[in-house]
Amino acid sequence: MIQKKDNAIFLDALSADKCDLLIIAGEHSGDEHAAKIVKDLLNDNPNLSICAIGGANLQKENVQFLFDLVNHSVVGLVEVLKHYSFFKKFFNSVIDWIAKYQPKKICFVDYPGLNLALAKKLKEVRLSKKGGGNIELVYYVSPQIWAWKAKRRFKMAELIDSLAVIFPFEVDCYTDTSLPVEFVGHPFLQDDRESLVEYEKNNILLLLPGSRKSAVAKIFPVMLKSLELLQKEAKVLYPDLHIKNLLESILKKFPQLKGKVELVSKKQTPIKAQVSLMSSGTMSLNVCLAGIPGAIVYVANPITYVLGRMLVKIDYLGISNLLLKRPAWREFIQGDASPKKIAKYLNECFEKGNAQSQKDSESLKKMLSAESLKKPSSWRIFS
């Protein structure tokens, strides 16, 4: 793991004398996907030597775990700048470690701000194949170039050896580049994957405030204010103890909700709910695939939001809405995220039921399935 010493950050030495694969995931969803890939790879070949930078899910697998990067995950320009010193030290430590231990392959999972920067540096120092070295770079879960920074696709073609995408339309985004791209199906539709959430007409509201501390700190209070007006009981799904502690600290500011809000770990899933209020992250797709009606709420640092509006050119924040090309799950964004408006809409969701949401769920499943490749890990990481 990474340790701090004399204000420096460095990775511990490997106990093994080789590394077949280094996998890097910087967010909860990426960590979850990466852990599944690792498990399948080791089932196929137990002799693989895998090292990992990620989170709790990867740490549980049979890997040489180097650092819990997920716990340091941030989003937005302002938040990144606040932690610039840490990320600079971390970045340099990773490059030094790769130069020393020379993994045969590196699999980057999502988190493009860091992962593409690492790929660029590896080319500059001639460690990657694209830079004349021996290390093959593969990428799983494409950056959202269809939403912003579309020109990144050309830079990726210069840096990455192959890319696996989880949305079918993403393949066409790279047709004007030399980068080999393959749609491998969405991991949520794997045959052996159990749903984290289920629909049930039980009068329960499911709150999904997200997995990043900076986002949760802004979104969860809005959710709780909406809940106060709605006068329902709620369950809140949290990914780890760090987020749980943050949720508890915020809940203390809402004494009138005492006894009405239950915090539930991902380990206790599936969670059954009638309606959901969620952030725009990965979990929102879980909810939509389960046919649970509800809404998406997004609140960010004002500077981050203004910059995002200038750069991001998409009609919706929720991936389900983007795929369906309509606001099947209502979005309340920034100034529109009024607790009164949200509570009114959620009350309508409770009254209407989930017939339409179930139809939308079936449409999404058809879009995201890859019949020939049901497991993302079957993608040719070690072909």
C-alpha cells in the first residue's frame, strides 16, 4: 500500500518477483467491475500474478494490493485542485513503481482524469508499447467522449493498445481512429450478477446519494429535505464505511427524521423499494434496470457546475435517459433541485406505480446486452 514518509508517497515493494497485470480503478463502480474481472481471470489461470490499485472490492481478491485509491476519489475541477499535492505525489509513485516492476500489461478501468494521464506519461518515458517499451496498455469502460472532450479519442489511439466499451453506441465514437474497440456488454447484465435493488410496492423510498464524499456532501442534504416534505420512510445505500460516516454526520442535522432513515450497506443487498431518489452515478443504472421509478438529483460546486455546462453537450445526465433519449427518470439539476419540487414528483411516482419503468427497463436490457460476450472479463485481456 502507499505510505507517507517525509511528505513523500511511495508504493511498497512487491512480495512477488513478477507482475503479469496491474489493474487501476479509481472509483467504487470501477473497483467493483475490476474485482469481477480479476476473479474470472484467476479462475481461468490461478498462476497469474495480479497487482491492483483500487478499493475494497479489489482488496478482497487474490492480488498484490497496492493502494486504496477509491477512498481518495474526487470529482470536479475545484475538488481536484484542492487535492493537487496528493495526486501529484501519488502519480509519480505509480510511474516509479511501474518502471521498477515492469508489469506485462496494465488495465485502466474508467477514471480517465488519472488513467489517461498515466498512459501519456508511460509513453513519454518509453515504458508502454506505444512509446517503444514492452508494457501493453488496455482500457476498460470508455471515458464519456460522447458527452465532452470528444477529441480525447485521438489521444487515446496514440496511447492505448485496445479498448473495451460497455455501451454499444461507444464503438462508433472511435471509428475515425486506429484504436481497436470492442463492445463487451454491460457488467450489470452478466448472468451471475445479482441485482443490488429490486422493485416492491412497500412505500419505501430508496436514497442513493453517491460514492464520492464531495458529491454526497452536497446531494444528501437535498435528499433529506425532500424526504421531510414527503413524509415517508427511507433506506440509504452506502458503498463503504467512509461514506457511511459522512451520511451519519449529515443525518444528525435532521433530528426530525430520526427513526425514519435506515442506512444499508451494499453487502445487505438486494434492497427492495417502491421509488428511488438517486445521484447520476452508476447506481442509477441499477435502479433503472430494476424498473424502479424515481428521479435523479445533481448538485455540484457552483464553479464546477458552470464549467460543466460549458463543456458537456448532452441532453441528460442519467445514462438511462441518454440511452432512451428521453427523461424516463426525471432529473432535478442544480438550481432546479428544489426539495419541494422533488417531493411533489416523488409522491406522483408512489401513486403511479412502476408499469412504465418496467417497460423502460426491458428496453435498456436489450440495448446493453452482448449475447456473444456476456462477461466483460472474457474480453481478450490475455489473448
